[in-house]
Amino acid sequence: MAINVTNTSAADPLSRHQILSWVNESLQSNYVKIEELCTGAAYCQFMDMLFPGTLSMKKVKFTSKLEHEYIQNFKLLQAAFTKMQVDQNVEVQKLVKGRYQDNFEFVQWFKKFFDANHDGREYDALSRRDYQELGGSAKKGSARQPAAVAPRPKPIVQNIVRVPPQVRPARSAGTKASPSRTAGGDSLKVQELTQQLEDLKGTVDGLEKERDFYFGKLRDIEVLCQDESESPAIKGILDVLYATEEGFTAPDEGGEIEGVADEQEEY
């Protein structure tokens, strides 16, 4: 049975760089962003490291690129949690969306869980996942295994006949370089910018949802306070809700802005 840990904030939480360094060193992976942990593959391998045999490594999709594959990995993780009686709730639908905050909070908890349960045994992460790449720079296929060093052949002494080097014809001034090199670089740049744009869209979506959530809360508070506006405490709350920043001028009740009304009167 596993040792359970609470999900409260740590007194000295690790930064995202420290978290990524721990994951990559432990699993010999190549994660570059917290959001990439949304595949669930890293957590499955951590459970194999902590509690060997709790899940089938052959079922883990280490090179997954689709959301339904992420969900399958998290189902394996949940099954392992149940087997080891881990109390932590896994919010799969949030994690697989790849939002930074959701994944950062979960990996912070998992680091505490790992420290409480790891016994320090050695673990060959690469061989356990059949040398499949894992992380942001992972490509489909298997990771390269260490190549055996071939013995250096002994030099053979022979009569050497020197052949004069061939002279390549000089390129004419009007000849242009092949555009294939620049085209390849432009394609990579476009892919990189497209990925950055997708990340920014995800961040904006998350901020808009958070804004709407807190605006709804404030609106509910306003409605409740208006029913009891005679109370000094409630009046103070309403003053805070209606307070504006310095320099902000609200329009008149008629909706006319000063200056515009004057021009209308001249006509």
C-alpha cells in the first residue's frame, strides 16, 4: 500500500524548472514544458518505478499525440492508484487539455507523493519503456541504444599512388543557390510559431474562463448586498465593489459624455 500525502501547498514549492529537471533526470526524458505532462505517460512510468507490476508498461502510450490516448494513460494511472490505495483524485478531463496551472498543481503533488514512497532503488527508465523517447523533443520510434565500439583496424602499409585532385568548375555569377535549405528553415520556423500561437490561445482561453468565473462571483455578491444595503458593513462592501481607479470618470446618467453634449447643443 502506498503512503498518501495531502494536496496542500508546500512551504517551499519547486519551480517549473526544478520540476522538469527532476522528471527528466528520473526518467531520462526530454520534457521542456510542464504542459507536456498532460499525456500521463510520465506518471505511469513513475508508478512503475515506485511500485513495480502495478501497471502494464506495454499498454502505456509514450509517443501519444492525441487526447484519447492521453485519457487511456490516465486510466492506467487511476487503476494503479486504486490498486495501491492512493486517495488522490485525478481530474483527467482538466489534465489532458494541457493547461499549465492544472498540470503544474498535479505534478507538485506527485513530487511529494514520489518523495514519500521512493525507496531509492536503481531504475533503468529507458529499458523499461523499450527505449522509446519521452518528452517534448520525442519523435516516433525508439531511442537509440548505446552502440558497441568496434575495434580499430590495424593500419595496412601499401604503396601509395598520389592522384592529382580534380578541379571543380567555378560557379558562374548568375547561378543561384538552391532554395531547399532556406525552405526547410522557414518550415521549421512556421511550425515553431504555430505551436507558440496555440500555446497563447490556450493561455487566453484559460484567463477568459477565470475572468468570467470571478466576475460571476462578484455579481452574486452585489445582488446579495443590495438587498441589505442599509447595513454599515454591507454598505462598505458595496463601496469596495463600486470603487474605480484614480483618473477614471464615469459617464453621466443620461449616457452623454462631457464635450459631446455641448457640441450637440450648438446645433
